[in-house]
Amino acid sequence: MDLENKYTKTFRACCLGFVTQAIAANFPPLLFFTFHKAYGVSFGLLALISACFYITQLIVDLLCARIADKIGYRVCVVSSEIISAVGMIGLAFLPDIFPSPFAGIIVCTVIYAIGSGLIEVLCSPIVEACPFKNKEGIMSFLHSFYCWGAVAVILFSTLFFLAAGVENWRILICLWAVVPLYNVYNFAVCPIETLVENGKSMTQKQLFSKRIFWVLILLMICAGSAEASIAQWASAFAESALHVPKAVGDLAGPCGFAAFMGISRVLYGQFGEKVDLNVFMIISGLLCVLCYLAAALSDIPIVGLAGCMLCGFAVGIMWPGAVSISSSALPLGGTALFAFLALAGDLGASLGPVFVGAASQFANDDLHIGLLAGVIFPIILVISVLIIKTRKKTASD
């Protein structure tokens, strides 16, 4: 058996892991208005659901650096799928069982966020440890499955709600839970290698002492911010600033953004071997700047929507590219490096949209100004890649 074919099962399991993460991140927000009507949950409390999800992931990112190497990748990643499924299925029942429906929703959010956080930290190093030839392309292709998962969740859930009614959402969340339950078997039987031999990976203290580590963390924060800032605000931007119908805004905004992001990652996965990753990241960062400017400075709906969708293509390589660059720069970083990268990415994904929202509020709720302020993230990303590229060239000389 060819060595790469042996690890096809591993790659498939990690791809479905990212689909599981996409379900956990994108399905519950589709129910926010339903929760508001059925359970009387205020919009202010609804905003806490997403915040709780990402904060839990941040905590898991931090803790995973300490526990994954001790108890093993397989135990952790199998547990991640079981925990994700339990949280999803619980969402169908606990809000009706708990005295406070909102408390039931939050408990389930924390549960599937723990599973999602473990998936985020573990799947990248598991694939990185496999003996694939085109590691950068494989990593990009792996991360594309989060995008396709997000597109599938939005499209299939919309079709289900149209056919069966949104009041049957409990059936749908249980159906989505089949994905992580099936993937438990995949992770239980697939070959899993360790990224660095026991005792040879860098400690957290050693990582913190490396200047390049902090540049990589900044790179990852900006990758998460550049991606999430427009992804989180695309729907509201299309509706409030471009004045298009909500259905059109949702399909051309967040759904179009996710589709173009997936296309970008698949294309790099196919042809990335022929392109220098650092150069591609710089070009992507500059394209992202242009897309932000197109969306922020134009009042023409088609131009603004095109800017949002093409921004998905521009940011597509940023997260997996930052992971690959970091792994190359610190090959002995081990699980701790990937955990801190996930932490930095989630931190960026949390802070970026807040920064855009605050800038918009400061400008009298003008999302054009908010997105214009968001240009800072791809600019810093490009500068970070240039620093890393220069350092690598200096080291080789």
C-alpha cells in the first residue's frame, strides 16, 4: 500500500472534523430569531451565545496545549466528536427541560464548543504529522472543508426549514449530529502519528522566548480578524448599508463569502505546490485590502457584494497558510504551537468583528466606515509575512 494512501482515512476524518466544527459554529445562529420567539430570549442574551462559544474555544485552545501530548491525539480527537454530538443533540432537548431555556442553550453551547475547540487544535497537527508530500496544499484543502461545511449548513438548513418548517429544527440538529457520531469511528480506526517525538518538542517557555513566535502569533491574529470581520458583518452590511433584501444579502454575503473562501483553499490545495506560500499570502493580503476598500467605499450594491464575496477568496489561504508558515518556521513547536495558533486565530476572530462594530458605532452606525477600519488587519498580515520572509532569507544566506 502506498504510504500516502494509508493516511487517506486520517485526512478524511480530519476533513469531517472541520465539517463538525462548521455545524457547531453556523447552525445555532440560524435559530436565534426562533429562540427569541419560542423562548422569549432577548437579542442582548442571544449575542451572548456566540460570545460563549468563542470564549469556550479560546479556553480549550489554551488547555489543549497541556493535555493533548499527555493523553494522546486519538483519545482527544475521538472525545471531540463525541462531545460535539452530545452538545448538538442536547440543544434539541435541554432548553425545554431546564427551568430557564436560555440556560439550557448556554450549557449546550459550552459542550459543543469544547468539542469544536479540540477539533480546531488537533486536526491540523494530525494532518501535518502525516507523510504527505504537498503539506501546504493539503493543509489548505483540509481547511476548505470548514467552508463547505458552512455552505452546506446554510443551504440545507434553509431548504429543510422551507420544506418542514423552522419549528422542526430539533429534528434537523439531531440529523446534523450524525456527522460527528459517524466520525467517531473514523478517528478510532485511522492511523494517527505524533507531530514531534516525545521529549523533543519545544516547551511553552522555549516558544515564548522566540521572537519569531510572536510574529507568527500576530500573523494568526490578523488572519482570524481579516476573515471574521467581514464574514460576521456581511449580512448586516448588505442589508443596512447596501439596502438589498435579507435573503439576497445572506446568500451573496456570508454564504457567498464562505463559498469563495472554500474555492480559494481548494485551488491552492491543487496548485499550491507551484507557488511560494509567502508570496501567495502577500498577494492575498493585498487583494483583501482591495476587497475591503471596494465594499467600504462603494454605495453600488453589486460592487459592495462583489467585494464581500471576493474577500472570501482573498482570506481563504490566510488561516491555513499561517499554520503552514508557522510549522515551517518552528518545526519542533509540537502541539503547543498549534494550540497557541488556534488561540491566536480565535482571538482575532473575536476581536476583529468587535473592532469593526465599534468603528461603525463611532461613525454613527455607518458600516462603510467600520469595514474601512478593518483594512488594518490584512495590512498588518502582509507586513508580518514580509518580516518572516526576510528572516528566512537572512537565515538561509
